[in-house]
Amino acid sequence: MESVEEVCYVSAVIQQKKMATVVTKRRSRAHGTTRIEEVARIAGVSAITVSRALNRPDKVAEKTRQAIWRAVEKTGYIPNQLAGSLASNRSRTIGVIIPTIVNSIFADKVQGMTDLLAAKGFQLLLANSGYSLEVEAELVTAFVAQRPSGLVITGVTHAPRTRSLLQRAQIPVVETWSIGPEPIDMLVGFSNEAAAYAMVRHLGEAGYRRIALVSAPVEDNDRAASRVEGYRRAVRELGLADDRRLEREASFSLRNGAAALSNLLAEHDGIDAVFFANDILAAGGLLECQRRGIRVPEDLGIAGFDDVDLAAETVPGLTTVRIPRYEIGARAAAMIMERVAGREPAQKIVDLGFEIVSRGSTRTRPKPQPRPARRRVAA
């Protein structure tokens, strides 16, 4: 026989579910929420298949999945796995999507968020997109279904359905690591184009005349693409060799940095500096120079980007672009907390800037020679 406590508990749960159903129905009417059955009808599949495509896309055929996505975009359907929750219908979690867990720069960003949010009783849910806009779209859908209190994503380039979904989801969204005029909601980062431009100008002013570039793959990566544009702009303005054959793409690793440098030196004579758009790639280039007996910076200048801890420990120390990784995370978290508290951040677009850090891997800028004093001629 059930105890009084058990009966009371079950009754409370039933009443809670009834109240949640009422809240959900009211919100559905107020916001015109589309039912999953409508999506299924338009896509020509069952509601179960729609649910599977949204939660386990790898279990659904590509053709069917695309039909479902088109129906989702057409109807504005937003899956909600917390429809039974009460009051705010929001969890005390913040979703964070980063492009990789290999590159330590994103660890600093996550730490910046964690330090601020933990003190306020919020938790992070972390996901890795693998630099794929398609994977990012699926992750955003999964996060939105969990009704987080906010979402932090990387970059300003996203699949159309990602942008559409986030604009409808009515949750705070912060894009990071870039700067642009039209964010989905809020934006905190720096100009990758301006940072790369500044580094190449720094190299040119130090006397380097044939500067090569090793960047991350630019496909689906607005940060890498912007750094390439900054490099090209600086090369043109400095009147240096504007030769696309001096550009290489490489995924972030020591081995790939070494391989990219080897390839450049094998195919082109006269390269006197290489700008690696990531410190890990640059460290790989430095190691390759040591193996080959190439003197840095006397024979070849090496520059990086990010100023990770390794950059100050290489021999010679790595000239690089310092970006405020921790501050980006902390500011993104603060902006979301402002929204959660019902306030608007003072700025919706925050540019935290960057800094050129000059170390031993590049020559110093030549000091201007004093002009000889003019000799006065006696009248």
C-alpha cells in the first residue's frame, strides 16, 4: 500500500505537469508555436522521423533530413525538450559552441565564461563544431531544444538556418572572435582582418620584403578568411610581392606548420619572413628551421597569431598577435547575464582589440638614421 508521502508526491507531480501543460499551451498560442506534426506533414514523414532527425541526425538519411530542415525553416518550428518545465521555461545553463577543443585559445575563452557564470549559479554546456557550419547548425538546434538561458557561438558566418533559428528562439546569443556590423544578437571579439594587417605591416617595417602566409583553411571560417584579407591588404599597401603562390592553408598542428614551411621554401626562393595565422603552426615552423639550420630571425623571420603560452617559451621567442581570449569569454558571459537580469548591455557590439607582441623570432624595426647637419656657408 502506498504511503501518504508517496501519494502526495505523485499528486504534486501530476499537478505540476498539468500546470506546465497550461503554460506551454498559452505560450504556443501567444507565439504561434508550430507543432511537430505540422513539420512532419510538410516534409512528408512521420513525427517520429522528425524527432529523430532533430535529435539523432546521423540516424536519418540525408535526403530525408534535408526535407525536414526545409520544413523546419518554413514553419519556424522550434523543438522544446523542456516544455514541461514551469515559470521561465529556461534552464540555468549557457550553451557554448567552439570550433575545436584542440586549440588552447578557446580554453581561455571558456575559462573566462566559467569564472563569471559559476559565481551566479549557471553551468556551461560545451560542444565542438569541428569548423563545420552544418554541424554547428545541428548543435544549435540541440541547444535551443534544451532552452538554455543563453548561447555563445564562434564567428559571424553560419548556415542560414542557424541564423534563422536563433533569431526566432528568443534567447540571448553572443557571437565571438570576430567583429561585424550585423550580429544575430550581440557580438564580442576583435577584427581579424585588422590584426593580420597590423602584423604584416610590422614585418614590412622591420625590413622584410617577401612575406609568405600560412593560414587555417578559410572554408566556413570567417576568422581565417579575414586574416588572409588583412595579409593581402598590407602586402599591397607596402608595395611588396603580391603573389598568391606565397599563401598556404594548414590545419592547426606543429607537424602541419613544419610541412607548410618546407613546402614554401622548396617552391619559392627569396622568402625572408613567414606569417603563420596561429601560434601552433608558427612553432612548427620554428622547429623546422632548427632542423634545417635556418637562423631565425637572421635568415628567416617567423610570426604567429594568438600569443598562447608557448609563444613566450620558444627559442627564440615568437613574435605574435595577442588577442584577449579570456576577456572575450568573460565579456560574453556578462552580456548574457545582463539579458537574464532583464537589462540591455551598454554595447551590443564590443571590439576588445589586439596587440602586436614583438619577440626574437623577427628583426626589430630599423631605427631611423639621423640626418647630417647642414653646413652653413659663410656669406
